[in-house]
Amino acid sequence: MRKWILAAMPLMMGVLSVGAQVKKPATKPAAAKQAGGGAAQIAKGKVLYKQYCMTCHQENGTGVPRMNPPLVKTEYVLGDKKRLIGILLNGLNEDVEINGDYFTNPMPSQAALKDQEIADILSYVRNSFGNKASTVSVGEVTAVRATIK
């Protein structure tokens, strides 16, 4: 019995050492770290979206026909970040045309939200519902807020 255990030891050690090898997780690019972007920001944005935006724009971002616009692959979401930030800060009280459909509900200002919260929400929206766009930084929100009188 003792010989069998001694013979099996090298095999067991090899199996244990292979199982103990762990890959290091991939690191984020330096630009994503500096901008505060990435998965953590988008995850925070998802929580805030559910709290502040989901009632009107729905859980899947499709909005409500003829009332609240969709956030799915629209120029409003994927286009100019300054315009999008401005909509959250100022609200929007005009008809919006998206793909031939008109949406008439006014959007209230979300200026009471902190710059980080707005950046997180918009980063989530720009990277959810089939959207793929750059994240929004706190600095970008702060810069747009500074232009509001």
C-alpha cells in the first residue's frame, strides 16, 4: 500500500499544480482607467437608469410609442455627447422625430443629479440596448453644465 501511495504522489502533485495555475484578469486600457469608463461605470449607470429613467424609457430602452422616445440605436444616443448631456441637464420640451415617429412627452431636467451620476447613466445607455459608443466622463458633464445659465 505504501509503495502505491509513493508512486501516485508525483501524479497527484502534477494535477494539483495544473489546477493551481490561475490566469491574471485582463487589465483595462489606460485610457479607460483615466476616463473612469468601463464595466464598473456602466454597472453603476444601470442601477441609476432603473431608478431615474426606466419608467419612461422602459427597461429595454424602447420607450413608449408616440410618447417617450427609444434609446435603441438612435442618433440622439449615439451622436453628439454634448447634446445628449444637455438634454439630461436641461430637459427637452419639443417633439422629437426618430425614424419617422414623433414623440411628444416633455423630458424633465435631471440637473439635480451629480455629474458622476449623469456620466454613469449616459455611459450605460450608450452601451446597452444594442448601442456601442464611447462612455461619458464626469469632465464632459461638468463642462456642459458650466455652459448652462
